[in-house]
Amino acid sequence: MSQLIDPRAPRVGAAVTSAFAILGFADAYTSFGITSQFLAVLLFVLFVWSVFFPNTHPYKKLFQAIKPRLGEPKELEDARPPRFAQQVGLGFATLGIVGLVLSSQVVVAIAFAFIFIAAFLNAFFNFCLGCQMYLLLKRVGLLRS
Amino acid sequence: MDNLLAVLALVGAATLVGLAYRFLHGRGHSVKSKKQIDLERLRPIRNGQVSLALGAEATLLQFSTSYCGQCPSVRRQLVALDQELGTVHHLEVDITDRLDVAAHFGINQTPTVFLLNAKGQLVYRVGGIPNLAKLKVELEKLGVK
């Protein structure tokens, strides 16, 4: 049996991520200044952190701080699909960094937009794109067990 | 002004996707072909043991994976129906390592629930968390009171 997590924990993190991503998108879309550069790097660092060292992640601390207000979860869920979703997020954050290196406004804006959509749906609609893709990708053979 | 419009468009698009997901998720649809389901090959589990017995009036065949967060709660709900009605059996197939089964039936997400009639033919299927009220309507069509 793999690790079980409180399903609300990734959603709290996703809410913060979506806020960063929409701010980054707004700046990348127009002035493409220091704000979007900073946020692209920030999101990349946060995704690397959650993929490789999830136990020390600031989102985890944040969730632990607000958990007493939320009460006990109805269900726990498997950590694998949300972890996979973080890897998908890291993929798009990496795209953002590539966009910065190429100083391509379009690439950075697209990366922010994708991160925003995925994080927003996860946080506010409990719709985890990465989780939904998990079985599909396994089926087409892109993922190994 | 430009970036405000772009941000609104992005948030609006994400919200529409989320609402569409909410609306479509767990709705299910009737299956015209009435494909005969081969329980012999699926070897589903009922009450912790392999059971090939169809319910006298209907069978709820749930496909789950070990990394599926919502599967246990759906199982509990459907097992409750099984126990309450008696003529409806809840059978479950773990397809974590049986991607051939997922491919055969076109299952892209778990849980997926098949409703079988008394003869074991597929008449209705739901991807995602089934809407219980709708499921009960479908059960009534099969003569379940």
C-alpha cells in the first residue's frame, strides 16, 4: 500500500499556485517584466520542491496550519496521482524557464496559462487534470508502473 | 487594460471547463449494444472473494485502481445498495495491473461503473463518481424497486 494523503492538501497548494500563475500570466502577457520572470522561477522552484522533497514543502506547512479549521477529512487518497500531477506541473514550469532563456514572451505566457488552468481546476473544482490523465497515459504506455 | 481582459478570458475559460466537468462528471450514459460481460475473465470481487454471481435483477460492476482516491467511497455506497436491495450485486475489478481490461472496455478513468441487467449485459455505464440518484433511476428501469 502506498502513502495516503489528505485530498484537500494538494488543493490548498493548487490555490496558491493558481494565484502565482495568473499574476505571472498577466505580466507575461503585457510587459513581460521582472514580475513574470520572478514568478516563473518561483513556480519552477516550488514544483521541483514538491516533486523531489514533498515532506518539507511550504504548501505542506500551510496546509497543516489551516487543517484544524477544516476538520478531519472524509477520505484519504492515494498520493500517486497528485504526485504525478505535480510532475506535469513541473513539466510546464520547465517550459516557462525555457521561455525565459529564449526570452520568448509567448512561451512563458503559455506555460503560466497551463499551470493556471490545471491548478485552478484542481483547487476550485476538485478536478485534477494530472490524476485524470494518469490511467489514460498508463494505457497508451507513456507511463510505467 | 489588455492584461485585465486576457486574465478575465483565462479565468473564464478555466471556469467553463470546470463547470462542464461538474455537469458531465458521473452522468453516465445508456449502452445500446448490450454487450455481454464475461465475468469468468474479469474475476470480480464481492465481499472480499471472487464472485461470478450476477444479481437477480441487476449488477453494478465497478472498475477501480489502487491509486484511485474516490474508489473506496464509491465502493461503500454501492456495497450499501447491494446489502439494502439484495437483488443487486456489487462486483469490483481492480484494473491497476490489467490495462488490457481498461483498453478492451475503453476505461479512461476510475472509478468506472457498469450497470448490467439480469442476463449480465452492459446497459449503462458511468465514468467517474456515479450520481446515485441517476443510478437508482437506471436500476428502476431494470425492475429494481
